Amino acid sequence: MTNSAGLTRRSFLAFSAALPFALRASGASSIPVGLELYSVREGLKKDLDGTVKAVAQMGYQCVEFYAPYWEWTEAQTKDMRKLLDDLGVKCYSTHNNSDYVTKENLSKTLERNEILGCKYVVVASTRAGAGVDGWKKFAGALDAADEQLAGAGLHAGYHNHKVEWIAIDGVRPMDVLAKNTRKSVMLQLDIGTCLEAGSDPVAWITANPGRIRSLHCKDWSPDAGKGYTVLFGEGVADWKAIFRAAEHGGGVEYYLIEQEGSRMSELDTARECLKSFKSTHG
């Protein structure tokens, strides 16, 4: 009886340990979906806490703050963390100006992100120096930031816009960044800008396994007057193929819906996009 019970207990423990990996592999229900809060930027300016609460009430599981968060005091940052905890919402990453990860500013950035409970400090964009060499130099700066952040259990990341997909001397800046940064640097993929530039998001995910740990789920339409104003699912993005690639090799840990602006209010847009996301993602 004792041996039998012991074996049962060991089997249970082994099953419990394997369960998170099984869930991750079995599909996307375990991958949280959040909102890049730039989508509700006007609401944040008027009522920061109220807007975050409204987003949580829609069913978003995480949020990503953008550049203005850096100006909060330490006390304000702690108050926001408490609000997020009370709401059951995570903040896995923030969007940052490139100067937030310089030697002069990185300690403050790290402190704020640690308080918020983040895993990634994502540079939202940069004005790299001229040519391919300028992008290589910036890749070195990302690596240096990542090395320092790693000591506290965080990592750097980079978020693409359209310019990173436009080749310079036959080489796309995104390829320069991917090739010249540590594997621990996250390549946060913005779907809409990738599509606008004529690049293939599925091919990019497949070419960079394990590095696409979050995606900005922003649709895009080539139709005149539409562009980024379409809601999730109304553009040309092949979301099912993108999800498959992200979850079977891409290394996605969380999704973030982002909207530049639409025919609806900010909050209504966020609500409708989440509904469409859940319907499409299954």
C-alpha cells in the first residue's frame, strides 16, 4: 500500500509539473490577450485609472503602457501596480523611447518596470544612424540594455514600424536587428505595419523562432481611406495563419491588440476588437 501510494504521488507530481508545458503546447487558450494602451490614449489623458478599469472590465488580461508612463513618480507607479493587481491584470511589457534604455536612464526604466511586474522593456522605435551600420550600432545598444536588464530578470525588446521593413542597400533593418542582437532580445511584431510595408508576417515569425514573444494585433487595409482604421479582422491580415506560426515556433507569450483609431470611440473600438479576436482565435 505504501509503495503504491508513493508511486501514485510521484505520478501526480510529474503530471503537475508537465501540465503547464502541455497547456502551452496544446494551444492558445492559455495565451493571454491584452491591449496596447496607446489604443485608448485620449482616455488615459483624461482618466488614467478609470480607463484601465474599463479595459479590464472588457476582459483584457494584460496591458502595455507606452512612453508617458516613464514620467510617473515611484509612488504613482506603485499605485498603478496595486490597481492592476486588484483588477487581476498583468503588465508584461512597456513601450519606451529609445533614450529610456541609455546608460543615463536605464536604471529608472528598470525600476519602473520592476514595480509594474514587467518581463520586457520594449523600444517602440528609434532613429538609427545612417545606413546599415547605423542599425548595427543600435543593435549593439539593444544588446547592452538587455545585458543589464537580464540581471534583474527582464529583457529588452524592439517593436517594428514600417521603416524597419524597407531595405537599405538590399538589407531590411529588421533583418539587421535580428541578426545582430542576442536571442534574448524580443522581436515584438506589429502586424499592420509589416503588411503595409509589403512584408509577410508569417515568414518573419518562421524565420525567427522563439523570438516573437508578443505581437501587436493591428489590422491593415490597402483600400483608400482605410489603412489602420479598420477593426481587427476587417483588414488583409491572415490571422489564423499568424496565430499558428506564433504558437508553433514563434514563441508567443501574449498578444496585444492595438488600434490607431477607428469609426468608433476608443473604448468601443477596444471592445469590438477583443470580440473579433476571440471569435477568430477560438
